[in-house]
Amino acid sequence: LSSAASDVYKRQVQQGDVIFVEKLDRQADEVVNFDVLLLGKDDETVIGAPVVEGAKVEGKVVSQVKSAKVVVYKYKAKKNERKKQGHRQPYTKVEITAING
């Protein structure tokens, strides 16, 4: 059990978890490492200041994906001004392969 930091988000992960992080410039099957903020082992918990020294969470990029479309619609009443826009946030799907530390 580990608390891993990627970008500005912190996530609690275990080996085998699949998480979505902000888009990383990596191809499928590439390895990505995350810093560990808190590490739980058997009966003890190690808290980093700010990170746990020597501990890394290792993951494998599964694919690049996009979220569901969000429709943004702006208009000004009585002015015949309308603007419809769509947005799909890109994410990287990562499978946690190992927690070292």
C-alpha cells in the first residue's frame, strides 16, 4: 500500500491497480516512476518529508485515453450570440507494476 504523487494529484495505490493520470508524453508499454509520499508495510507506516527516501512506485503505460465530452455552451440573452464548444481531457492509463521501498 502506497501513496504516490503524480503532477498535483496524490493517489493511494497497490500493485496491480490501474489509474488515470494527467497526460504523460510516453508511449504504450513504457515504464513510468512516481514518488512515494507515504508507505505502509505490514505493521509499520513510513511518512515522507516530503517523499520517502529510496521508495518508488513503478508503473507501465497501458494507453492514452480521453474523458467523456463536456459541452460548453455560452450565450448572451437578447443578443443572438451563441457559442457551442466541446472538450475532452486527455489522460494516460497506467498500471501499477511494483512498489519498491
